[in-house]
Amino acid sequence: MNNQKQQKPTLTGQRFKTRKRDEKERFDPSQFQESIVQGLNQTGTDLEAVAKFLDASGAKLDYRRYAETLFDILVAGGMLGKHLSMYCLFTASEDLETMQAYAQVFNKLIRRYKYLEKGFEEEIKKLLLFLKGFTESERNKLAMLTGILLANGNISASILSSLFNENLVKEGVSAAFAVKLFKSWINEKDINSVAASLRKVGMDNRLMELFPANKRSCEHFSKYFTDAGLKELSDFARNQQSIGARKELQKELQEQMSRGETLKDIIAYVREEMKKTSISEQTMIGIVWTSVMSTVEWNKKEELVTEQAIKHLKQYSPLLKAFTSQGLSELTLLLKIQEYCYDNIHFMKAFQKIVVLLYKADVLSEEVILKWYMEAHMAKGKSVFLEQMKKFVEWLKNAEEVKQESDN
């Protein structure tokens, strides 16, 4: 018996056939580019023909693999910095009508080949980072196109984050680009639509970042964009800053209450903030009410929450009184109470008791309560709250009549 191990046979000089599906196709953007550029040069400036050519070519060429190359050609004529195609966004006329026509080409292409959507957004982000490498005219065309695409919903407003690049901001490229972009966006839609898109991706509070840190103020932003003919955007940014300041104020107020600061100190702090931020008393009483009601963990039982609320509001009634020196402020507070009791179902039965407490504490006057009852109430819980207040309102009316008789 042979104890030696048999050597395994080795294969030398033999070739294996691989199936086509296992072969990895070589990445060759230049060949793809040649095909697209040739087709575009044949269609010329007829953008309808361009759209048809791109639609048909998607069936023969690998758009999924060469998406970046495709968009580089359509925007810049080829790989960035090399104008291989005579017909692209950068060689087009610098006017809104032409940019709208180009936007339609991209819109049709992405609707036809849905998988290009993400790649297109990435391409726009990349192009924005390369803005310094383009001429002023090329930047203007790209800005107008981007604004139209944002208005049409072809891309997300998150692409604006590329404009916060330090070098672009420092040299003023970002702000100048934003002017053209927002003008074309607002031209297609309105400021409310623009604001909604910005809020959706958290860009509404970041517009100040278009400027260097030493110019990042509401005043500078407002002047820059107002002078550029975009007062709507200036007003929006100012409003956003005001909202941010109110949120910070409310947070600080709640923290002061939680720490047990004296009402005197809290009132002094709020008055100082009103001066600094120019917040009206009507706005401030809403912030104060929300802060007061947010510092407590409320009982879930309806019969217990009313007692808890009365005890809590009795403590903070001097704070509420300090910011209801005007009838309009009182009415604002009363409407806030109505809204709160409606939105928090356990408070539905507490409304009348809260109003009576604040009447006795000289926070709400009889004139304002009667005005609310007769005409100024909101629709939320109207029938329930008016019914609750019926007897108290009758008492107020009778007391007023008795007072008038005694005065006479």
C-alpha cells in the first residue's frame, strides 16, 4: 500500500470561459460622453429635439452608470471646465425664458428616468461648490435654473447647504448667487411656497450663513436683499429671527420658573427682553401664558386638573397681570386660554373657573370678557365655553347695570 500522499492535479495553461453576466463592464465615461455630445451637437438649439434625443438615448446608453457625466454635459458642455458640446446651459442665452426651457428638458428627463433624480440633486450640489470656477454669466444661468428647479420640486432646498461653503461665502459668491436664485424661484412661485420648502429641510433658519460671520446680522441681510429687490425674502428672514428669539425667550422663562426665581425678577427680565427685541405686549402675553402652562406636569383626571390649574395660576397671576396693561393684550390672553383648554381635553371644564380667577386677580377686565363673549371668541370649543360662561356673563351685565344706576 502506497502511504505517500497523492499530489493534487494542477491546471496550467488552461483558460476558462466566463459567462457574459459575470464580466464587469469597463467604466468608460469618455465613450458615453462622445455619444451624448455628438447627439446634442446634431440637435442644436432646438430644446424639444434635445429632450427627444435624451429620451431615446436612455434606452441605448447607461444613464444610471454615467449620470454625473450626463449632467456635466447638459450643464457645462462636458466634464467641468471642458466645453465639448456647443449646446449646453452655459452656452445658452442669459434670460429667464431660456432657463425655463432648459428646466423643462431636465424635468422631462428625470420624469422619464426616475432613477436619475438623486444623481441630479447631487450634481447640483457639486456644481454649487464649483461656483468660483465659473464665469459670472455661467453662475447667473445656473442660479436662475436652480431657482426654477426648486420651484418645480425637481430638487430639494437642501442643496442650498453647498452655498454655505466657507470660501464661497467669504468672497461674496454665495450671496450674489442666492439673489439670482431666489428671484427666479419667487418669480415661479411666491414667498410662502419658498418658505414652506425651506422649512421642510431646516433651511429657514440658516439663510444668514450666506454671509461671513462678521456680517451675519438681520440688519445686513435685510439691507442686502432689499437693495437687490428681494424685500419678501428680507421680511421672511426677519420674521424667522423673531420666531427664534421668541423660542429662546420661552425656554429661558420656563427655566427661570423651574428654578423658582421670584416673580419680580422674572417680570424685570421679560420687560428687558421686550425692549431688546421689540416684541409687543400682545405677543409677549402669549409667550408668558405658554411658559406658565408648560412648567407643570398636569393631572390626567379632569376633576383634579381644574383644582391644580387654579392653584398654579393663582401663583402666577401677578406675572400675567404685568403684561396685560392693554385691552388687546387681555383679549389675546383670553383667546390663548380658550385655545389651550380646547387643545388639552382635560381642561375643557376648567375654562370658566380660570377666567373667573383671572377676573378676580385683575388680569382680565369685564369689558374684555363681555367683548370675547359677544363677538371676539374663536370657533374652537365655542358652544361649550359660551355655555360655561353664560351665568358669569349675566352676572357681569347685571353688576354693570347696578353700577350705572348707582352712578346716576
